[in-house]
Amino acid sequence: MNPSFSEKNETADIGEFGLLRKDFPTINQEINEHPLVYLDSAASSQMPQQVIDEISRYQSQDHSNVHRGIHTLSHRATEVYETSRQNICEFINAKNTNEIIFTSGTTDSINLVAHSYCKPKLDPSKKILISHLEHHSNIVPWQLICEQTGASLIVAPIDNNGQIITEQLIGMIDSNVVLVAISHISNALGSVTSLNKIIDAAHQHEVPVLVDGAQAVSHMKIDIQALNADFYAFSGHKMLGPTGIGILYGKEHLLEDMPPYQGGGDMILEVKFTGTVYNDLPYKFEAGTPNISGAAGLGAAIDYLNQAGMHNIEVHENILLNKMITDLQTIDGVELIGRAENQVAVQSFTIKDIHSHDIGTILDHQGIAIRTGHHCAMPVMEFFGLPGTARASLSIYNNEEDVDRFIKGLDKVIEIFA
Amino acid sequence: MKRDNSENKSLKELYRQLIIHHAKNPLNFGKLSNNPIRAEGINPLCGDKIRIYLNINEADTIEGLTFEGTGCAISIASASLMTTTLRNMKKYQANQYALNLISNLNEPKSQEAGQLMMDSQEINALEGVKDFPSRIKCATLSWQTFISALNNKKITTTEK
Ligand SMILES: Cc1ncc(COP(=O)(O)O)c(C=O)c1O
């Protein structure tokens, strides 16, 4: 089933994004007696019916274990799983499917790299370089392995617009840095990192770069070969897919040299008590029965994104973001937090003398869902001297009316606190 | 437009004028001198942080009670109301009062109109959170922190 564009079009016309909305059952409901306005896709996006149907089709027709049986269902399950891997490989333009590891999500992907790639290389003379903008899941795994090995975690600064200061970050790279780990897009502020410059600079020192792409994949076209990142992590549930599935992309030669992360079934070729032979890529990193239905759903989500067209999505969301920013600026007392030159799908803000939690409750009461608090990025909040912000984030299914309702909802917040 | 009325009603119950007033002008906000007992309360879900300062005299009476911190309107107003309510109570009374309030706020709304949750009009202004389950912890944070201060527990959290 194609996304609900008019039939003549292969890909969507921007004006037709309104039609897409009816593909998303969760979006089409009333919350607190108002039609839902969902502006929390940066936390988790909603799934189109096509994804839900594919998961259900897999569960009701093809389910079995993968790579294990001689029987038909096992074959079908394996096919679903591996087709999804192929789909993901093409979606980000990886060289081949050996570079696509299924994980449970971004967090799991980052932990895999921390333990399997970094930890064996660390000692007290070594460093891991991150930025001040990171999500906790791109901070804490590094802290843990630094504590265990005596290595240091160093943090590149951000400016008042909420952007990584690229030159300073680059200046911190030397041959004792084992890995640079940075987000592609900040979940708290929507700032886009200047990855090309950073990756080039890191490679000049032969330092690999891990990119946390959790917030990027559903908003812009990712060409991993052009980007030349060494590792790239993302989650299914932030790209119209289900929870519990994610991807670690890694360059093949790096993955080849890494020891397995977890041991178990599927990741071995031969097990003897005198020694075990590990399986080839990508299975070496996929111990145990994987999340097959999650992979099926993620594959369907990618089909959906492809049919809508990543370029169209980018244009659509950019129009909405600009409208949202313009409208927010007309409200007295609103301060925008994060004004990056290049910003995608997210705007954080505060309202003078009103705590973000109160903003969130009053909006929710009007059927409007936003995120409030620290957004799992406490160092970002600390940088701005704030306990938290309110954050509205956009996706493919949002429209201008959502932005209008959101802005009107904020008037109500201000009225109550007047 | 009936729908709009009922919707406004529970929001207005949550953000009563008294609550907004205390949130904007909290009483007893600041530190205490004389080496007070301190305790910190954290709601990790929203990042609210409240610090309580407490002086108890030889007769076991709460002589000084102040707070500091950041939080939403509900948690700040609740902390402000707590300081005025518990001050001058005996230690055991204050402890019992805080326990009662926490358990009352966690109980469903009374069906009988006019039945008061606690014996104080002001404290009953907190009752609006009952329609907002995610906000009950905002209202109980400072009271819970007060109890841990009495028990010499330095740090407490709404998530166990
Ligand atoms: C930038 C960023 N990195 C990492 C994560 C963690 O993703 P997950 O919780 O799916 O592992 C998130 C989302 O929560 C995120 O926004």
C-alpha cells in the first residue's frame, strides 16, 4: 500500500502532504476532547498504517526464527529480516549489508561501539571527544568506559545559538583521541552539526567518527558514503517505525576488526569448549534471536519515507518550522532556545515566568502534545541556565493547522498565568 | 460549548488563583541560618529540585522552615503552602500532617461535594492535581522532602 497521495503521482507533491495524515491512526484521534496535535515526534514518531500492517502481516503469516530452520516459515522470516537489512542499506547508501547491524536502538548501537571498538583501545593517555550538545545516550556510555579504563572524556563547547563550535571541536582532535562521537542533529535544539568539516579533520588525524543520527534519518537524506562517517547510529521509532529496533552502521573494515559485543546464538559459526569461531558480519554483532517483527516494521517505514521522498519531507518540515518560529516570535514573553543557522524540525522555547511543565499540561489539555523538561540533554539545559524548556518537534504528518493550534494553545497558557 | 466549560473547569481547578499567586510569590523562599537541617527532593522525571531548611527547637516545635529550588507552579506553590502550614507545629504533628496530605492527594477525588480533603482551605487548593495524575508528584515533592528532613535523610526522589 502506497502512502495516500493521489494516484497519478509517484512521489508526493508538497501540497499533498495533507493527504498523508490519514495514514497515521494515532494522529487521527481526540485527546482530551480535542483533535490531537502531535508535536513530539523527536521523542517518538507515529507509525503509518502501512507499517502497522506489515508488522501484523509478518506476525500472522511469516513468523518463525531466522537463519535456523529448514522449513518454509523460517525461510520466510529470514527473508523478511534480510530484505529489511537490504532496504536500510540502500536507504542510507551503505556499501553493503555487512555494514548494517540490527540493534535495539541508538542507545544500544552506541554502547556496542563503546564496548567493542573503544574500550579495548583505551588507557589513561587516551581520550574520547564528544560535544556539549549530546543526548545522555551519547554521553553516559563514554563516561562508563572512561571510568573503567582511566581514559578522559573531553567535551567540545557550543555557542549561544546552540551550535557546536566546529573550529574548537576540531582543535581538540589529536592522535590520542580514540573516537569523536557527535550528534547529527541535536534532539533538544534541532541544531545540525557541520559534519563534513569535523569528519574530514578527524580523518586527517586518523580518528574515526561516530555520528548519533537518531534525530536526522527521518528528516533528511543520509548518504553515508558521501558523509564518510565511520559509525552511524539510529532508532526505528524516530523514523515512523516501531520501538525496540535500531541500526548501527559501521565501515566494514572497522567492524571486521572489532570483537563481538555480546555472545550467544547466531553470532557463532562453531562452538567448542576449546574455542568458538565467530560468525561473519553482520551476524557477529547480532547475538540471540533478533527483533524480526521490528525489522519488518522498520523496512516498511523506510518504504514509506522513500515513497514520500526525503527531499519533499525536508521541504515540508522546513516550511512548517519557519512558520512555527515566526509565529512563536509574535508571542510576548516567549524566548527561543537554540537558533542554529541550520536547524531541523525542532524548536525549544521558554515563556517568561512559566515553567515548561505547566506549559505542557495546559497544552495537553487542549489536545496538543509537546515535550517539556531537559530532553535527556541536561548539559544543554545547564549551558542555557535553564531547568528545562518546552519543545515542539515536527514530522511528515504535521500541517499548518497544527502550528496554528499550538500557537493558540500558548495564548491560553499565558492567559492562565496572567 | 459545554465541552469547553468542563475542560476549563479542571484546568481552573488545577491552576486556582491561590496556586498561581503562591507560585509567583512563594513565601519563605530562601535559606535558614543557625545550621538548619537540610534535605533535597528531586523529581527526575521533570528535573524539579527543592531544598528544604528546617529548625526544630528544644520543645520539638518546627521553628523555622524555608525552601529553595526550581519547579513548576504546582511544586513551588505547594512548597510555599507547606512552609506556612507546618511552621509552629510539633515535630510529630507536622510529620503526620505531611503523611496525611500525601496519601490524600494520591486518593481519588471525593464524590461528595463540599467534603474537604484537609482542614485548611488553602491546602485544599492543591486538590486540583487529582484530575492530572502526572502532576500529583509535583504537589507532593516538598512534603516528601520535609519528611525526609525530619528523618535526617539528605536526598529524596519521587521515583523509587
Ligand atoms: C539525539 C538522540 N540520541 C539518542 C537517542 C536515544 O535513542 P533511543 O532511546 O531510541 O535509543 C535519542 C532519543 O531519545 C536522541 O534524540
